[in-house]
Amino acid sequence: MIIAIDGPAGTGKSTIAKMLAENLRGGDGSPFTYVNSGNLYRVITLGCLRQGIDPRDPEGVLGYAKKAPVMYKNGRLYLGDEMVEPLLHGDDIDRVVSPLSAIVPVRHVVNDHVRNIARGLNAVVEGRDMTTVVFPGAEYRFYLDASIRERAKRRFQQGFSRLSLEKIETSIAERDTLDSHKEEGSLMVAPGVIYLDTSDLTLTEVYDKLIEVIQDNTLEG
């Protein structure tokens, strides 16, 4: 079973996806694997910056992405032997991950990687185009959204950024524009996808709404 979750940054989709993966079990009792496609773009961005590759250079980024030693170990994302998840949400990554992720051949590399990870597994996958491009046939597809102001507040409270709340809000608005106008894999709500605005909801309330849909449909099936 595949549960796919799309939506912009700051909507709680990563936390919700993790919660679902931790608590759900397949029909045979097997666990769910959590896959964050956004972090795959971020780890490629990190590798490019370390290698002195311009994240906006299509050929340089693609060459690196094809050989990057990226892997999941025990549910954690590694670059080579280094667990890099704590390094993926700094301002230096935020500034360039969107244009890097807009490079179409790089998207193909990452999407293939996500499909390979999830193949044959029960998985909760989340990102920007999981419900539209990567897993359009997923059993469950959700799009989580929230106001730009609320998403900026959540980002500010996380403490990853050194920017002011106002600058974070501006950055998020600019990134939304980029993500919504990509040549391939644009951020959008596809037909048949369940849309949920999380602006005024707690994480627990969001989780409860999604799990209700999943459990109701499973029981009906």
C-alpha cells in the first residue's frame, strides 16, 4: 500500500507522514516505510554545495545526482557514511533547493529513487509531486496546505533559520511561486486528491483526519 502526501513546506506533511508510518501496519502486520522526497533533493543540494557545484547548473547537478552516495539506513538519510538529516534545513539549502529540484532530469533521478525505495513495501511518501507524478495510482492521496503566514511561523519556531519571520514569509512565497511553475512536477492539487488546510489544526487533529479516511476506506474495502 502507498499513502502519498503532497503540499508546500510548513504544512506539517513530514511530521504527519512519519506519524502514519510509525502507527500503521499492513494487512499482514508489516510496518510502513517513511520516504521524504524533499530531503532527497536537499541531500543532493548539500552534496553539490560541498563539491563546489552550482545548484543551478543542470549538467553539474545531474552528474552529481546520478552518482551521489545517497541511501536510507534504519529510516535515516545518509550521504555516504554520514547521517545528514540535521543539516538539510538550513538557510543555505533553502536558498537553492527549489531551482535545483526544478531541473527535470534531476527530478527523474530522484523520482526513480523514491519508487525503488517503495517498491514492494507499505510506504508513506511525501513531497511536492508524490500524488501527481511519482505515485498517481497510490491507494491514498492527500494534499496538505496552510496559509503562508502560518507556515512561516512554524518554520520560525523550528529554529532552523536565522532569518526574521518576515523574511521567512517572503522566502516561502517566492518558493511557492517557483514550485508552482516547474516544467515538470509542479505543486498542484490533482483530481481525486483529498485536500486539507492545516492552518488552524494541530498535528494531532490533522493526523486524526487522515487516519479516519484510511481506516474507513480500509474497512469498506
